[in-house]
Amino acid sequence: MSRPSNIGILALELYIPKTYISQSDLELYDKESKGKYTIGLGQTEMSCIGDREDINSISATILLQLLEKHKICPSQIGRLEIGTETIQDKSKSIKTYLMSYLQNSYNIEGITSYNACYGGVQALFNTIAWIESSSWDGKLGVVIASDIAVYEKGPARPTGGVGAIGILIGPNAPLVLDNLRTSYMEHAYDFYKPIPSSEYPVVDGHFSVNCYLKALSQCFEDLKRKTGVMTLASLGDYWCFHAPYHKMTVKAFFQIASDDLSSRLPHFDAKDKQSWGIVNEYLRPLWNEKCEKATRLGKRVGNIYCGSLFMSLKSLMTFENIEEGKSIVMFAYGSGLAASMFRIVARRKVQMDQGILMDLGKRVKLNVEEYTRRMSVREKDYERKGFVPIDPIRELAPGTVYLDRVDEKWRRFYKRTENTPKL
């Protein structure tokens, strides 16, 4: 078998739940000033779920959506790896649940990777490395990056969201990962989940922002050293960032822009407001050209942790025709901390696909009282056994995998809504 070349992304799909809330409604409910979430965070909507969906079900939904849409048989898959930080079971991985949907195809490598929001990128790197290795069997790889981002009542709750990304990986891809990559790893308690009885994190918000920006600057400078390229504009035609909320991506872009300017203009002071006022007029068009389209879906879906960076790529592919030869710089960040910056190159033109906008348009808006009720139920169900979910199945989209029941041994059983083609 000849060695594979041009390994990368053959297809990328996004699953978003059928229900969401308005961030302006949440501002009102929380008695916050108008614009606290919509302007301060830059978020307009947030996807949410009831007790019929969990991390296993949304991962299964996107897996089946990816395979069915692109007419891929389970027998064509040689590796399936999941990236998540939503841990349903401390031993049994999500990957093992998904094997139920792969019809007697048992020889499939891969498992679940996790470290905050970074697991999806590690799953991608692992799958690319598998295809490049002598162990590759000629089959395709699938990466799932899925999460349910939930927070207790308070200032972090509006930075939640729910979603799942499915990526088909193989040779001769239209979007190829080149060999340019750098990582930054460090021990930090910026965001972590140490409480066994709760899925809510312990968060040091300001410290986490500083950790993100430090890792970003380190990766950016290292990438410039590796390439010999001295400017942000020369390093990539587009930039996609891990996006816990919209304003963080703006801050990230302006951070590396200030690093860029500081290295080239000795008299530029990034801490001087007057300097920034002048430079902002130059940077805003650059932001619109290189980043803005990659942030549009995230503003409406919210933070999906491991899937967030890939949702940025999906957003770019939704609103932009990516011409042959164009490059996309990707920045991944997971608290704790792990970060990487890498580059994707379009080997041929990638036509924009706005199908996901139809899914957004079909969603059902919940009032915040109902969302709060569902969050309370989620808290009670977290360690519960022997129950049947109560939220209506009819609110789920066709083809959605859902939780049918949990037995007295905490075993979870799933079904799927109607309308699905056979694999």
C-alpha cells in the first residue's frame, strides 16, 4: 500500500440541539444591565438541552449525521477518537458507547481524550498521526469533539453551550494539515472540575484569560520563529481561535496583533491607550478580513468546549469560499493548561455550505424559567439511577439519539428519533 499524502479534513459537520435561550432574556432574568452578555461577552444565543440528551447521545448523533450525510459505511472506518471534558463515566469511555452504532465493525482504534477544551485537537493530532504511521490500514478516521458546557448560577452561566463536531479524516483531503505546529503546556489552576458530585467547574476567570493569552503569545512567537515569517498577516489568510465567548476571540486577535506590532515598531506601547486608539483603526479591517466570519456561529450556539475551535472553522466554511492555497491558522486552548497552534491549507477550493443556518432557524426558543428548571433537573440527575427522562421527545430533531432510561445499575440506554437513512 502506497503511503498517504495530503492528509486532512474530508468533511466537517456540526450538531446543535433543537433548543436554545436568548442571552438578552438571560440578562433580564439575572437582573443584569442590558448588554452585559450580548455586548460584554458578545453572545446572542446559547444552545441548551433537557434530560433527553447527554454527552453520549450528542456524540452518537453527530457520528451518525457525519456518516450518513457523506455515505460512509462503518466498515470504512479504522479509527474513531473522541475529545471531550464532559465525563459521564469515570471508566467507560464515550467511544465504547458509540461502537453500538457501527454495525459489527469491531476493529476500530481510538478512545476518548480529555483535558478541558483541548481533547478534540489531541484527537485530531492522534488520528492524523495514525494515518501517517506504518500501522495505517487504509481506512478513514473520525474525530468527534463534543461537550455540554454548563455552569452554576452566576456570572459564568452565560458562557455555556452544547454541541458536537464530527470530522472525517483521510488522505487527498481538501483541507490539509501542514507540518507547521507548536504547543505550549503548563500546570495552572485556572479552570478545573475537582468535585465528584458536581459537573460544575471551579473557575478563576481573570487568571484563565491571562493563561489563554500567555499560551497564545508563546505559540504565536514560536510559529514565527519556525517559519521566519514576521507578521500576523503573512502567517495565515484566516485565523480561528478557541472561543469560550465571542469577546475572547477579539481579545485573542488583538493580543497577537499587539505582539506583532511591538516586535516591528519599537515605539509601540501595547499598554498605552492612545497608541491603541490609533492602531485600532488599522486592526479592525484586518479582524473583519481574517477572523470575523469564523465567530458567527459561536455567537449563536455558545461555548462547546472541545468543539469550539472546530465550530470556528465550520463558521468560516459557512460564510466564506476558501480558495485554493489559502491558509487557516488554528489556536487550541484547554485550561490546566494545554495549547497548540497549527495551520490548515486548502488544497482545492472549498465552497461555502450554509446548511447549518437552516438548523439554526429550526430551533425552539425556551424561556429562561424553563431553562433554569432543566438545569435544576440536570443537577439532581447527575448521580441518579433508576429513572426515565421526562422532557418531550417531540422537541428533538429527526435523527437525534436520545436517552431512553437509566437502570438501577446506572446503565444508560438510548433510542433514536425517526427519519434516518441506513448506513
